[in-house]
Amino acid sequence: MWSVGCILSEMMTRKVMFPGKSPVNQIETIIYKLGTPSKEEVRGSNNGRQFVAKMDFKEKMDFEKEYKGHDSQAVDLLKKMLTIDPDKRISAEEAMRHPYFAQIFDPEDTTRADNVFEFGYENNMKTIEDIKQETFKVILQYNGLLNRRRSSIFMGPDHSAYLHKRRPSVFEMDVKMRLMERIVELEKDNQLEQDRKTSLLQRVGNFFSYSNGGVPVESDDEAFNMV
């Protein structure tokens, strides 16, 4: 809810809530705006207590003054989201039932996941490259492009409705760049015959044709190894 509070503030002011040039500087910015936390509020962090103890005391900013002209209920919700002590911070369910959302929140419209989300895969991410790869796979899953086996890398004109007359997304540009990089690597190693290179370049070029709407349907590691 802390992150949601930062986003809400930035939507209201069009300014970054806690800008910082470093982690330490960001903490200083948080304390400068939200005031010096008590020992109880930072009881869960030994480093936090030591850091706060070395800083000059800061008064909490006046939210009503800082967000003057904004909906008073929005400001109240923001204060409850940006509470330093996580045990006292408003929960997601409480936030949905806050008066600020009274006109749009419908208790009958809420859902509960069938299963508990498992994040054990994060334990296998040891390097920056691991994080990049996992992030890329999540993007593929979100776009419904992962694990579509036995398909060619690109669909042809029959699927033009998918990308008809629209600009390529950042995701699609990344797919294109990765394919192009792979082609260059193979060319350097003299592993790519000219005919195959020409064919691949045509497919990459057609991928972003506004008229034929080529779409990647298999973009995991196996797909890139097919190049």
C-alpha cells in the first residue's frame, strides 16, 4: 500500500513523491516529509533505528496544506497509505472501503484468487541477467505468447487483425531487437547461410508491417534458438 500511496500522490501533484539520488538520500526525503519516526515505528530494523537516531528531528508535513485544493477524502486516504509503520498502515481491503471510493466500490464485485500465489521462483534469481530473463518471461505470459510450441516464430497475413494499422509495442520492439542481435551473432560466427539470413530478415521486417500484422507466437528461449 506504500507504493500505491506514492502513485496516488504523484497522480495528484504530477511530481515524484520521494525523489532520491541514492537509497540513503531517499530515506532522508521520506523522513523530511513524513517526520522522524518513533523507535516503535522502526522497531523491525536495527539499521533503521541507528540511521534515524543520527538525523535531526523533523516534523511531519501538513498533508492538508501540501495537498490544498485536492479532495479531502483523497488526502485522508493518502495519509493512511503513507504511514511508516506497516502495522498501522491501511490495508488493501480497508482502502477499497474508504469513503473516497464510496461511489465506485461494490463489495459484490470483488474476487478472491482460487490459489495462493507462489513466488518461490524468485529464489532462483541470483544475477541481474536472471531478473531480466524472468521479467521477460512474465511479459510473454501476459501477452499469451509463451510456450506455444510447434509454431513458427511469426504469423503471416492471415493474422493481420491483431496488429492491423497500429504501432509496435515496446515488447514487440524488444523481440525484434533480440532476433536481430541473434542474426548478427550467427553471421559473425559464419553460422548463417545467406539464404537463411535473407529469409530471417524478411520475417523480422514483415513482423512490423502495419498491413500484414505479423505477430510473434513463440518468444521464449526455444524460439530465439530457432534463429
